[in-house]
Amino acid sequence: MNADVPDVIDVGLRFLDRQIIDCNDREVAKVDDLEAAFDGEGRPYVIAIMCGPGAWAPRLGGRPGRWILAIWRRLHPAVEPEPARIPMNVVAKIDSAVRLSVPRTSTAAATLDRWVDHHVIGRIPGAGNEHV
Amino acid sequence: MKKLLEVFLGVLTAIGGFVDIGELVANTEAGARYGLALIWPVLLGLVVVLLYAEMAGRIATLSERPVFDLVRERLGERAALINLIGSVAVNFLTMTAEIAGVALSIQLATDVSYFLWIPLVAFGVWMIIWKVKFSILENVFGILGLTLFAFAVAVWQMHPDWHSLFSQATHPTVPHGEGHPTYLYWAIAVFGGTIMPYELFFFSSGAVEERWTRKDLFINRANVYLGFPLGAAAAISIMTAAALVLKPANIQVNHLDQAALPVGLALGKVGLAVVLVGFFAATFGASLETALSNGYVISQFFGWSWGKLVSPREAPLFHAVMLVTIILAAGLGLSTIDPIKITEYSIVFSAVALPLTYVPVLIIANDPNYMGDKTNSRMTNALGMISLVVVVVAATAAIPLMIATKAGA
């Protein structure tokens, strides 16, 4: 068990909607939703952080939520799209932000980020092309 | 010594940065129409923005988080999303007005239509954000903006009757033939032009990025408490110049060159040239700030990597947001909609959107989880609450008054 990740947490107050920061101090995403499982005694525990419209649109609810979810599903390359997951085993610390032990680009939450980098921003001259 | 220079530069930047297209248009129109009877909204706006900018700077310094990041965390997703949509819409309108303002300033200097300049200005804004990383230039534009004090020199050169100016300002009356609703509508426009929401986003994001610490809190206070009042003084001199020259001549303000007219009359060509530099610097600086603010709030809502000092590939979505909004703003600017009208709407909608930003700032500034021992004092809270009432009244009254008066016609 990691001492910097508490065993018990108030999910609504201290976890949901928090900023996720990677091992290089760069922002990754927000904690848009959580995936929970139940242990043998029926207590819930968090197994992954979920990010992106697939996670926050259902929380938004109502017609706007349904529409955003539908647009996201339509645009997603997968047939049965799942929201991006960040498993709890890469979470290094939870303080004012959720800190990961891995770089931003290695997480599933950075898919859109990588796509925009690769197809748009990285192609504009002067973007700083250390890796293409 | 280095610290002193930093404070000095910060204050100069804050003075120059205070004035933008909103003040240029609203204060000139108000001065031409009502004399000095609308100085009080400038002063009221100044007090409100002083209080809340100091809070936002303090929040950013202590929590190391910009305002919009905390808005989502504290208000939850749904309220923050509504807030985001409102703030981005107003920001976008403001950015369009600022870019058009730069183009109009160049038109005044060159006599070449502003339509030709808009794409070039938009490209320049993009290039600065893309390559220069806008840190030195922030000071350059701020300091060049100080040339707007030519308005104060012009007022002084016109040898006005100071006593009558003072009594106009302290005993505001609605002129004959003008309705009270129209007067109040312009009061809200001047108020909204003085405090635009993007200023807080930009200010707090900058504080986070430059990694202010507790020791820098006094820089925050110096910037706000010295820079903003001096900026407001420049804004008031613009209104006074309009009141002295345009009002007696019954000139209706439809173009930006009418704002510069009093200085041209009082100080001649040199004065006019100096003021045009001021127009250019103030609107260009604000174009950059509004463009960055859109990137900030959207990225901070979704948790994307952001920062004016971060390389584009480290923050691709942040840069993509700015690229798209700059192109759209240039498009709207080219659509032949009158840029003065765009400015008027952007400042009135600014007033409407203010509570969205100010309510969470006041809540967070009282939360010891973020602020430690630096939560608001009782005095700040009392003044903050009164300001909030003013802001909410202005926001609620703005749209009904806009409809009733046909946007101040």
C-alpha cells in the first residue's frame, strides 16, 4: 500500500473533478468519474479513474449529457467505446491534485491530446519537433 | 534591487494593461454623451476589480491553482460547464473587439482599411503566442500603453474649468432629453468595460505559471493596488477629454478616431501619434490576453496541459483552442459587423457574466483548505459581499435595459 494514497477517501469532496498531474508536473485530465469494485465485505473501492466525455457526459445528465455522449460515441473509433481509464496503480499521490507516476502521453486519457499533437499542432512550423 | 524592478515593471504593466478597447469605446461614448456624469461606474468598477483581483492573485499564489481549475473543483461539473460556456462566449466577443481595435488603430495611422489588417493582426497574435511565449512582450505592451496618459496631458492643456468638472463628476445628472434607462444602460457599459472577466483568468493563470509564493504576495498587492488605480486614472482622462471636446460639439461616437480627436485638437500631430501607439499597445496586449484566457479556461475546465510558457507540443490542446478561437474571431471581425457595436455588446455581456467568476472567487478565498491562514479578513468579506450585490444587480439589469433602450440608442 502506498502511504501517499489514502486508504479511505471522501470521493465527492477530495477526488472527483480534481486535476490529474503527471510525473513531469504537466496536467493530464480531470477525474471525470471513477470505476469502483466491491470487496468481499461489500465495501466499494476505487480501481480506476475515468476521463473524457465518455465519463463526464453521463454525470452531466439530462439532454445535453445524452447528446454529448452520443456525439462522443459516434466520433470514437471503437465500435463499443469505453471511457479512458487510468488504473489506480499508477496513482502516486493524492493531495490538492491527483499525481501519477507515469508521463501524460502514456495514459489513455491523452488520446485526443496525442491526436491533436500529431495531426495539427506538431505539423505547424516551430512547434518544437523533438519527436515526430 | 531586482525585486524592486520586478514590482515596478509589474505596476507599469498593470497600469497599461488596465485600459483596453472596452474603456476606449465606453468611456469616449459616455464622456461625449453624459460629460462626467458617468465617472462613478469607473470608480465603482475599480473598487470591485481591486478586491477580486487581489483575491484571485492570493488564491493562485497559495493554492498554486488558477481560478477556473478551482471553479470546477468547487462548483462541480454542471455549474462549471455553464460557467465555462458563458465565460468563453464573452471572452470570444471581447477578443474579436480587441483584434478589430488593433486593426482600427493601424487604419487610423495608415488610412488602409481595417479589413486588410484584421488577418495580419490575428496572425501576429498567433505568432506571439506560438513563438515568443508572451512574457517580455507583456511588459512591452503594458509600458507602451502608458502613452494613453496623453489624454491626461490633453485635458490639462485644454485648461478646463476644474471646479465645474469636479461638480459634474460628484453631482451626476441626466441631461435633458435623455432617458434614465439609457443613462443606466451606459453606466453598466462603463462598469463592464472597467472590469472584464478575462482579466481575472489571465491574472491568476499568470501567477500560477510564474510560481508566485507567499513572498510574492506583496507583488500581487502592489500590482493591484497601485497599477489598477493609475490605469483607472487613464480611463477617466479618456472620458474627461471626450466630455470637454465631443460633448459641446454634440458629436456622436461611431468610430475609434473620435476617441483620439480630443488629443489631436489639444496636442497636435505628435499627440495624436503618441495616442495611436497607446491604442495599438492597449488593444494588442488585450488581444493576447483574451486569446490566452480562452485557452486557459477551456484547458483548465477539462484538465488539459496549459501555459503561455509551455512549448506547443507539451500543450497541444491548449494551443489548438487558441488557434481555432483566433481564426473564428478574425472571421467575425471581417464579417462587416461594426467593431464599435461588437465592443459595446462585449462590455455589457461582460457585466452579465461577472457573477459567474466572482462568486466562486469569494467562496474559495474563504476556504482554509486552499488558503491556509490567508483567508479573507472580515473587512474584505464585507466589501466583497457589497461588491457582489453591485455586480449581481448590474448583471440582472443589463439585458432588460439593453432591450428597453435598444442598446443605449
